[in-house]
Amino acid sequence: MKILVCLGNVPDTTTKIRFNSDMTRFDVTGVQWVINPWDELALTRAIELKEQSGGKIEKVTVVNVGKIDSEPTIRKALAIGADDAVRIDADAADSYFIAAQIAEAVKSEKFDIIFAGIESSDYNAASVGGMLAEFLDIPSVSSVSSVEITNDEMILKREIEGGKETLTIPTPFVAIIQKGICINPRIPAMRGIMMARTKPLTVVPPADIQLMTEMSVFELPPAKGTCKMVDAEDTDKLVDLLHNEAKAI
Amino acid sequence: MNFEFTEEQLMIRQAAKDFAERVLLPDVIERDEHAIFPTEHVKQLAELGFLGMMTDPKYDGGGMDTVSYVLAMEEISKIDASVSVIMSVCNSLVNWGLETYGNEEQKEKYLKPLARGEKIGAFLLSEPEAGSDATSQRTTAEDKGDYYLLNGTKNWITNAASASTYLVIAQTNPELKHKGINALIVEKDWPGVTLGPHENKMGMRSSDTHSVMFTDVKVPKANRIGENGFGFSFAMKTLDGGRIGIASQALGLASGALELSIKYSKERKAFGTEICNHQAIAFKLSDMAVKVENARNLCLKAAWLKDTHQPYGLISAMAKQYCADIAMEVTTEAVQIHGGYGYVREYHVERLMREAKLTQIYEGTSEVQKIVISRSLIK
């Protein structure tokens, strides 16, 4: 059995977001890149499943759509414990493009379980997992917060309004991973960091996929207004400001 | 010249930062207050390979360079210097000493479990009357043919209770003075080894410090490191590397205090603006940042010299003295910037200040470093 984990290379969540002067391009100057947090949780769970499987899961592969500058992020995934990696040598343009590229690159290997983070922390499109399943013509389960393998049966739990639902599913399938899948992402150990050098990282050329969207312009949210302090005793003034100025009540 | 870190070095720094923030930070104040040894934390540190990170992989270590070690020590020390001192003693003193000067049997038996982090080591040099003056060892290792009979007391021993492998410096031939000293591997649970009470320290309270008494402890000759009389030289050479560890720890205390001060000064308002906009505070931050940058560069230069097999004793002494002294200055300013909040525990900086003080004292006081530095200038 083989697991594939889709890996996004995203700016660290504390990055100060800037764009070029005509607001058409994200300014990557000084940005620290990390594994997309949901993908990192998915990877951690995939490695745990492999470790618990008693050899039934033979490998965990990570796949990324990105240029060479995403390789440090990929090698971190190898250091955490992935067995090998595939980098599709193209800019990650949009969800459709990413899903189509991954589908093309991995369809021949027939992975049994595919994990995709529910969204990426940069563009938040939340659609690669579902699209990938469609391209591969296999089922997908969204918002998965638990994956267990018991007696060869795949038991998934999903977050639903007011609780969780449990379901079983035959392989192959795509699980779209939500928080809760594991407690914390795994920290790479020294041995893992050392071994990451020698693990295979295959670079494949992108398939000929036409883009369906074109990015026009970015907008930053409006700057926060100044905070007005109202005396705790002066409730009339507070109500007046909320009603007439903020128009919140 | 190239100031760039490798991808692996950056990965190690990030791993240390993640570990410190995720595992150490949540209970660091409580462990400091009640002097609780970080048993579970050290176990995880060992599983990640930090306790033997510089040891050769053929002895089950991580095989990382000294630059990586400096980066990891800085990140862990920003959050918890009690844990980083455990890491420093294991890596720079015990493991390095055994790997460099031990024989293959000693490495197989003692170094491998230490490098895997299954066991912890301690370095026993200081005595009640021989701290900085390491030549005046009163602990004796009397030559009894096929074993040494060890008697005496060692003081201020980091990891004394948690360690199972001790490297003990003791005098065999007093008439030969420092050339009569030997370094011996002693197991803590051997008959005649007794721990003194836990020291109630000002800082680094979560690390265990005790005196250790030896009463007629039989140490096999096979446990002597190097030739007869090599012990003083062993201790001095090992401490050269140890200084890089403690310098990096002091660096981490200073850079941690600076980060907390920047954050606080951007949040705290006084006289209608964030206090970082007041020149009195802004210039303090500037002075602190320059000192931290200098300190980091000294640590990294010492590490680079060691990694490239060049003499590093002088620069490591400079790094130890400078980093420890600026750690004291920077953490004191951090408390000042935090005002009243800096004087209470939940804001961390008072702990960093208490911990910084020790870096000026242990593994060679700042004054001893100045002896080392000045002697090399005028010799």
C-alpha cells in the first residue's frame, strides 16, 4: 500500500504580505517558505500510519508543484519522514492547474491513499483535493479529521455541523485533511535531516495543461480604523457611537 | 567569505525553534519556580537526536557540524537555558571528549548510548577548592595496579542526578602536578558514588546540580581516557569546545530577551505612543541588537574554525566571555524595558536575567576567559 501527500510551499504564517507596485504580483522578498500547515499535519499522519502498519504501507511519497525554490520545503518533508518526493517543475498557478498536474504525474503509480490539506494558508482556494480525485476518477472525502486503518478497513471521521460522522471507504481515495488529524506536526529529527540528502527527489516536467483563470489584481484589506476609548460610565455615548458612527446597532 | 547557512543548518535551527516553542515553553516558568527536572522534555530532545547531534553517525550520533549546534543551542536557550545546558554538557563535553580521545571499546560501551540520547553524561572537574584553578585537584585516583581507587568530592555538577556516565578528572601523581591528572569514565551506580543535596540555584533551576562524593570507588584501568597523565590536557581541550556551547547559550539568552523586548515595546503604550517610539527605548533596542549580532558572529566564527579543523581555543574563549557578558547586559536592559512586568515571572525576562548570570561563571568565568585571551596575545 502506498500513500501520497500533496505538499504546498507557502509563506510562513507570520509573513508580512506585500505586493509589487501595480498589485499584480506577490512580493517574495525576504519571505520564509514552509510546508502548508494542513499538508504538514497530513504528512505527519501518513508517516504515523506507515509506522503503525507493520510494513503494510510500504512508502509515503510527497508531491509538489513548484520551481526549484520549493525544494527546501520538499526536503523538510523528507527529513520529517517521507520516503521519496516528486516535484513537478512549474509555478503553482491555480488549483485547477495544480490538481491536473498532480493527476498526470501520479496516475501511473496508483497510490492507494492520497492526502491533500483542506486548503493552503496563502490562497485558501480549498479545491485541489476534490479536483484531484475527479481527475483520477476516485472518490474523495472532505474535512477529514481522523484516518485509522483497522483490519485493512479505512475508517475516516469527518467534521460535520454539530459533531462528527464516521465512514469506511475502499481504496483508492483522496482524503481532504482538516485539523485534528494529528496533535502536532512532526519535528524532523537529526537522523531524518541527515537522511533527507539521500532520499529520491524526482523532478518531472509539467504536463501541457491550459490555465483556466488569470489573476488580475490583488487588494489588501483596508487599514484598521483607530480605536476610540469611551468612559466605562458613559453608556449613552457608547450607544450613540455604535448607532450613528459605526452603524453596528 | 560566505555568511550563508546551508539548507540543513536552517532546518536544524527551525527544528530546535519548533521544539523549544512547542515542548519547552508551556511549562518553563513552573519548572523554574519549583526546580523540576525536565525529564519528559529531555527524552523528546534525545529522540530528536539533539543530545548527540555532533557525534559521528558511526557512533550513533547525528553527524552535524558545530555551526548547526550553535544555531540549535541559541534557539533552545531563548526559551529554556536549563534544557540547553543539559544539551551542551552532553554534546560539547562528554560526547566530544569521548569521541575525540576515547578508545574504540570506550566509544562502543559509553559513547553510543550517550549519542543516541538513551543515557546522559556529566563532566566532573570543579571541586570545593578547585574551580577556575583546575590544576589543584584534590580528588585522587590512586593507582592500584589494574584499577584506580577514586576518593574526593566534585562540586557544581550539571546533570549529576540525571546522568549515568561521569567523566571524572582526578589526581594520580600529585608530585607531577597537572601532569599527574587522569580522566576516568565512572558509572554513577558504582559502589562508593554518592550524590550531595540538590543545589537551590538562582537560575537554571530546572537543571539538576549536585556535588558528588567518591569513597573508595574502584575504576578499571580500561576506563582511563588516553595515556596516564592525560587528564588535565583532556579537560582543557574539552573545555575549549565547551565554551562554544555556553557562548551559544548566552547568545540565546540575549537574543531571546531582545525578541521579547521588541515585541513588548511595540505593544506597550506610554505618553500616547508605543514605547518603542521613544528614543530612550529605541536606542536600548539598538544597542542590544548590535551586541547580539556581534555575539552571534563570534559563536559562529568559533564553530566554523572548529568545523574546518583550525585552532579555535582563542576565539571560543572570546565568544564565551563576550556572549556571557552581553547576555547579562541585554537581559538586564530587557527587564528595564519591561518595567514592572519585567520583574514578574510570566514575562520571562527576569528568568533570562537570572540565567545569564551563570553564563559568566560556569565553564570558566569571564575573568578566566580574559586570562586565556590575554595570555595568547602576549605569549
